[in-house]
Amino acid sequence: MTGVEGDPRVRELRGAVARLRRQLAVLPGDLMDRAAADDELAALDAMVSHGLPEVPRLRRSLLLIAGAVGSVSALSLALTEVREGIDRFGELPRTG
């Protein structure tokens, strides 16, 4: 494997995204923003599948996903794994 496929950050993030998508799919009950979360997870997976993504775009996706599923405790661990995967691409700039 070479390039993006050989980057462990890509594999880890894609795995975390896949786990969250699976958990979201089997989540019982009505989640108002389920479609929005699933769409953004698909976009996130596509971003990391087609080259090294821009960190600000990854973080924007995380905010959208967290806004859609953040209050669902059953998804908190999988959401944390996605956040940690995104963090591996670059830390937030320090201020002050």
C-alpha cells in the first residue's frame, strides 16, 4: 500500500467512521438528524479516501456529526473515536 492507503491515520479514521455509521444504522427510535449525520459520515469517509483531507474540513464534519448525534449516549464512544481519528491529522492551533 502506498500514499493515502498506507497512511495509518486514514485507516483508523475510516474504521471509526464505519463503526459510527453501523451504530447509527441500528440505533432504535427516532433520531431527527439521522440522515444528516449519515450524509456527513459518508462525506467524511469520501474525503479521507481520496487524498489527505484538509483539517478544517474534517473538523467541520465532526461538528456537524456531533450536532446531529451528540446527545445520544449510545453513540458517544464511537463519536469519540471519530474525533480522535480526526485529531491525528492535526492539532487545533494554540491561542494566547
